[in-house]
Amino acid sequence: MLIKFFKIFCLILLLISPSPVYSKNKDIKDDVELCEMFLEQVGLALVPGTAFGSPGYLRLSFACGLETLAEAMNRMVRFVKS
């Protein structure tokens, strides 16, 4: 089951990465703004990679139960679809 979550998560990351392709749909200037949008729009807290010297990336915590991970992924999907 965890492998399924990981595969879905990787697909979502490809869809939401702050790349020029994605920016056509949503005007996102950087990873910090993307994290702010996640928090404001779907209540999902992510950490911008800029905070760790890796701009353009997102940092997530997997230190939780599968139900919490499933809810986080549902929120990511909701964000991508909005």
C-alpha cells in the first residue's frame, strides 16, 4: 500500500512542480509562493526547498500514518485540479 502512495505522490509532484509548463496554468514565481498557495487553498503545509538551499523543490514530511498521507495526497490532487 505504501508503494501505491509513493507512486501517486511522485505523479502529483510532476504535475505541480514550479516549471514553465505548470506556470502556464498558474502564475507561480517560485517554490515559496507554491507552498503558500498550498496552505491557503487546501490547508496543506509544505516547506519550500529554498529554506534548505534547494530552490525550486518542495520538502514534505512522511512521519505520519497512512490515513494522514492519504488525506495529504487528496489535498494535493484537489490543488492540482483547481
